[in-house]
Amino acid sequence: MQINAQDSTKSLAIKPNQTFRMPFTLFYQSDVSYQLYENFMLIRKANDGDPQAAHEIGVRYLVGHGFDADTVQSYYWIEKAAEKKLPVALYNLGIFQNNGWGTEWNPYKAFDNFYASAEEGFPLGNYVVGLFFTENLVVPRNLSVASYFIKKAADQNVEQAKELLKELKKRNAVEVDSSYVSEIFKNRDKSNSSNKKNSYALSYLDFTADSTAAVDDSTLLFDAVHEKNKIDNEKTFFSLIKSDSTLVNKMLKEANWGSPEALALLGRYYEKGNFFKKNILTAASYYCRAVRVESFKAARLLFDLLKSPNFFAHLKKEVEKGNAEAQFVWSSLIAQQFDNQITGNDALKFLQEAAKKDYLPSLIELGNWNVGGIIANKNIKNGIALWQQAVQLGNKEAEVRLGLLQLLNDDQIQNKNELYQTFLTGEDEGSILAQTALGICFERGILVKKDLAKAVTYYRKAAFRGSQNAFSALKRIYDNLRPNDPKFIVTE
């Protein structure tokens, strides 16, 4: 039975080019045959304590087979089955709790049920518990424990686990046995509990490479094309990348919305002369824009580009000519602390000059400086005016920034439907800011009904792509709900 739904158990540790997802087949039919039993027979059996019958009723309520679709009733019956330790019911109950289906969102209860299903030998239970130990959100990150559970799932022929195990092995996690894992759940240092609140540092793990490793072109392409699973089969993927104009137009459109993956890829194309005439300043401009929307890969690419011979000599020459792109690049390098050869005042002057020439990236960047008080004096009114100018020139990233600022600071939002639609469209076009904005909407109940499960879904997507702001929001939500239980203490 295929249930196509957002699942928030995906690990933040896996980047888009190594995406390991929960299987779509979330619910497993029990041995009770649809053809042999009517619904009242199932209810009778369930009330007599038959967990498979209770689970079957839960599945039927979920999909509307024989009953009106009702996730609350579905949760009720699956919970009854889980009380009898039916492995699949324990697992499915975790799915409900981790997604807020028919009950309040609670990843801690979900973890306990996933772990219970793993203890009962359920393959996907092992896989999901392993994922939890890679995240550092519900339980402390422990790659050795993660490998233990993922290996169990792989041995039970869970294909996703087999792939993930390869990545974990690259991290050289120490192999541990069942007794070690048992101790993790029994005797964690309780002295940490007094420091539980406000002690969580931001951490983000990339299995594919450490932060100093080179970024290869295939990874950039995969990230850009596969972001949000827009391309879900190899045939479509290869037909797209073989069509130069189709791919480039797609990337240009998404870059205009502020997609970090598209911006990084376009920067690489200009750096290497693929599809475009080679231009290291334009490459640097795209990389700077990508770094602005939290692309850690673009930061590495920009760092490498700056080491190329004569880069700064060429940059200075173009700045002296009044080249707006060069002025933007040097100003951005100062703000992003890649360079310190000029003062902040000089950087502000260059950026203002570029903005007067309607160079779009400069309008957005100068707006950021004014709104955030970066180098320039804080002046939100001026920042808004600059972003509005960028919007008039056709830039969508500035439109999202204006919406996000309104979301955070305006108690009387007039254009609620229009603003929400902007965020939805932006998210679909690759805007990481729009993704974060949707998380804020659902977390705070602005524009939409408050829904922590959906907030977590959007924050997780953005964090998965590299946004530390979104990851911080995730940590905050998890910490606010964190039980006073030693096994859930996260101190990194």
C-alpha cells in the first residue's frame, strides 16, 4: 500500500546528493484478509485484544477503506495494536507521532516506538533509529550506535540502509556490540541534566565530505537538479542535463529566487567556461550570492577561486574602472570575511556605487546591510526601499526577503494570502528563504494554523540544504519539547 506523504524522519546528516529517505511504504497490511472479514468482525477481534485486527482497522481508517478516512481514529487503533507490541504497529505509531498525524507532533515518543519496533526485530525500525543517531536532535549524535542499527537493517535487506552504511563506514565509526548500545539507554550521565537547557551548540554533519574537501562538479549538478526531488528518475535527469538551454534556463530562474544550489552551479559554469564564456568575476559574484543564502559548498568554491593567480589584481583593476560586478564582489568578500584588504567604509562605498547602477545583487546585498546593520548603519526603511527596487527590476529573492521581513515584524499583515502564496511559490522554485519562512508560519501560526509538525518539515528541508538558521529553529523546537530523560540529553 503506497502512502505518499512528507516524512520528517529524514536525517539532516545526509546531503541532497546522498539522500536517504523513509520508504514510501509506511504501512504494512497484516495477515488479516480484506476479503474474509467485514469491518465489524475486525472491530470485534480488536476489542477482544487481537493486535493485528486493531492495526488493520487503523490502516483502513487511514486510507478510507471501509471507513471514512480519519487519521485520529487511525492513530487510536494503531496505538491499541502497538500496546500489544505488534512490531509493525509500533513502527507505524512512530510514523504518526513523528509527523503529527492524528495526534500531537512528538519526535521523542516516536523515537521510543521506533526503538521498540527495532527491539522486536522490525527492519525499518532499525533503519530509522539509526537515522536518529546521525542527527543530534532527539538523541545525541553517535555514529557508532547509528552504524550498529543501520547494519542490522542492512542485514535485513533494507536497501536504504545498505547505501547509508557505505557512507557511515567512510566516517570510520568504531564498531560496537549490543551490550554497548544497551548501556547508552541505561546509564547516561545524569549530571548533564542540570545543564540541559540553553546548552546546545549548532552542529551539522556532512557525510559526503568534510568542510575542507574540494567540491566536485557532479555533486553541484546533482544538488541543483535533484533539489526537492524535482527529478525522480535517471531518464529525466539525463535528458535534462543533455539539454544545455533547458538546464541553464532552469538554473537562472531558480537563482533569481535565491536557490543556493542553482547559484553555486552557475558560478561553477562561469568559472570553468561551461555553457557561458569564462568569467571569474561573474563566477565570484554567483558564489558570493550563494554564500549569502548559506551554501557551504559555494564558500569552499569561492575560497579556492580567490587563490587563483591574479584574481585580486584583476578584481582591483575592474573596480577602478567602476565595474559594478567587481564592486559587488569585493564588498561581499569583505562582509563575508573572505578578504580584509579594504576597509568596511570602502566596501560600503563600492556597494552603494554598484547599487546606483541597478546591479541587482548589489541592491539585495545593500538591503541586507541596511536591515541587519552590517557595516552600514541599521536602517530598515532604506533596506526595504532597496529590496523594492530589486523587485521592480524582476528579482524574486528580494520579494521573498520583503515578505520574510513583514512576517517577522508586522503584526497587521494585510496581504496574507498573497504573502503565503509567495512563500509557497518560492519554496517550489528553490528559495531556501521561502522554505524557512514557511517554517516560521507554521511554528508561530502566522498566515496559517499553527502546526509544529509542518514547521519541522520546512525547517528540516532548509537545514538539509545547509541553512544553519533553519537548523537552529529545529533545535529550538526540539528543545522546547525535550523530556527530562537522560537518554534525550543533547549537549554538543
